[in-house]
Amino acid sequence: MLISRASERRGARTRGIVGLALLVLAAPALRGAQPARPAKEPRSTAPRSLGASGEDFGPQFLGTDGKGKVFLLRAATLEVFALDAAKGLVPAARLKRSPALSAEPAHAAVMGRSSDDWWLLQGAGVWHTTSEGPQALPEVHWRVESLSRLGGGEPVVGVMPFGVGRPIGDRSFAAGDAAPLLLSFSGSAWRVLATEGEIPSSGAVNKEFARINQERMVALAPGATKGLWVADRYRFRVRKLSPAGKVLTSLKGSQEIRLENDKDGKATQRKLVQMGDKAGGAIANLAVPAILGLTEARDGNLYLVTNRNGIALERYDPVAEQVDRLKLQLGYSGRFTMASGSDGLYLAGFGGQTGRWFLSWNTLAAADWRKVEDVEIGGPASRAAQ
Amino acid sequence: MTKARVLIVGAALALVSFIAPLTPAVADSTCYAENYGGGSCGTTCVITDDHTGEVRGWLTHRYAC
């Protein structure tokens, strides 16, 4: 009996100690069960300024070689500089000019295999410029809007579904035909790489001119090793295409094209419409760009500068199949060219006076990235890819 | 210069002078002789902000061809 009572007392004491231990161990979990505090606002990151041209040097474009060295082309002077986070701009090459080339404004450029080898979209035409001089490529015969290269290969243009420079009475295309979106240059001729939708009727062109243009304006970037990235300018839709034009990856966010809703914007549109006549007119582009620039890094991650609820850097990791977002502190919200260097990410505004910036890989690794939930990621088998 | 071209150039200048005060940037324009099929043609000038590279608008003139 005595043994039994002692055992009961020891049992009661043991249960008390175990209960206290469980309470201590469970305390963090109990604290976790309390109502969650609101998530902290993401911290924004300020890219380091690498300066801006004090004078108006016109458009500037970035490119990178196979070793991750970054170069900048000033299209107005055809000067090429090495762009280094520590040294800034260092003269690297000067391309030969020609009167025909320099007379037109440059809209886009992409670097070829070396710093003295560039492709330019200048005026309505595409040029190949080297230290030996510029060479005009054959006419594309569609309105060219953007320019890039298939990773490590031939030039590619993004086009509007409007025939250009064709003879009157040309019957080679008609409303309802598949509309070319991208054409690549094989060395002697342009061939259709990808189509999208149909060629609009002349009635649709008259009624929906701005919308047709906005839906088909794309930003292009070469794949790091092969292929091509294609991003809609005014909505979050990004695709990676194979060299044969097959969709390999697609990222799809909101498909709404946002329009400026400020009073001034509406007034602008009204006044521009009044300036037009029945046969055509002046049309303001009131769409707000969603994707401002993009580049694929050497590790396969895709980086985009976006304007969705503020200027941000977005990163698509194809291994994790995830998109993350980093708020940027940047006083510029126009088009960018971007380059993935060996030491970090380089950004350049369109005009030389807007600026150039740098984000080291270490800065990006330590930054406050937040997962983006509202992006649908698809591959070739996915409907989202279409 | 044809009457249509005079109209286009005049309207382009009006458009550029109208847009210019809205932004500190200067606009560039590139014009295209376009064919829309079905006997419809046009001239389109794309007006681009040369600081940001953004398309600010279009100036269009349509005609039968």
C-alpha cells in the first residue's frame, strides 16, 4: 500500500512536470494562434545611379558579350562604351555612320557578337552597323515596332499587322489572314517567326486603331543562350519562344490595358480627336505601359522592369516556377534596355539624359523580394501559353 | 508635295506642338505608307517621346488605293 501511495505521488508529480513542460513548449504555437499581424510593407531598393548624359545624346541601348561585359551604344553618334559599375562609361568603339542612317531617329538596337556589331531599328528600317559601315536590311513590308535577336543569332522584329511600302493593289495579304507578329532575318530575307490573331479589316483599323496598336506592341529580349523573350508592352503577358517560334514558357497576369484616367489625359484625347478628320485623325495613346524592359540573366532567370502598382523589378525563376517582385526607388518610368553583367544588372533609360543604373547581384540577393501570386505560369502544353 | 501630304505635315506639326507642353520631352515622328488590304491605304506617323521612348500617339490619314 505504502509503495502504491508513493508511486501515485511520484506519478502526480511527473504529470505536473510534463504538463508544465508541454505548456512551455506549446507557448510559441499558442502565440502563433493569436490574430496575425499585418505583413510588413515591402522595402524598396534604390538602384545605384551610374550617371546621365548632361547633354542630349539621344537614345542609348545596352548589350552584353558572352563574358558578361556590358556595352552601351549612343545611337545618335554611334559611339560604343563599355559600361562598368566602378568605372562608368569607357570608350570602346565607334561605328561608321552614313547620311541615310543618321537622318532618322533610332527606336531600338541590339548588340551582335561583339561591341562593334549592332543591329538598329532606325526610322522605318533595320540596319546592321559595324566598324566597316552600316548596311540596310531588305524592307520588312510590315510596320516594324521592335527589334531584338534570337539568342546568339539572327535579328528579329516585332511588327504591326499593317502592310508598309507595298505597291498599290498588292493582293499578297487580306483581312482575316493570320497576322505576323515576329519576323526573323535569315541572311537574305525576312520570314514569319510567329503569328498572332488576324489581319484586321480596314473598318476595324478605322474604328480601333489605338487598341490594335496597344495590344500588339511588344518588348523583345534575346534568350541568354537561345530563343527569344516577347513581352506585351501594355499588359502583363510574357512568352519565351524557341528559335522555331514555339512557345516554351508563358507568364500571364492581368490582361487589362490601363488607360490614363486623369482629367488631363481625357482632355488630351478629346482635343486630339477634334483635330482629326473623317478619313483619319490624330489619336493620343492613353495606355499606361505595364512592362518597361526585360533581360534574361546568365543563370536563366528573367528580369523585368514593370509598372504594376509602382515601378518594380520582377524576376521569373524557371526552376522554382515562381515570379517575385522587388519595389524600386526610381524617378524614371519610361522604356528601359537592360543587360545582365557578370557583377549585376544594368539598366538604361531610353534617352541618354534619363540615366543609367546598377543593381549588384549581392544587392539583389539581400533585397526584399515578395512572391507575385497573380501570375499564371504555363509551358507549351498549357492553354495559358497560347 | 500633294495636298494630302501638306495636310499630314501640318497636322503632325500641330500634334507635336500640342503634345510638347504636356511633357518636358521632345517628340520624334516616323511616318509609314500603309496598306490595309481591300483597297484601303493610309499614312501613319508614329509620335514618340524621345526621352522615354514611349509612343505618345499617331497621326493618320486614310485614302482609297
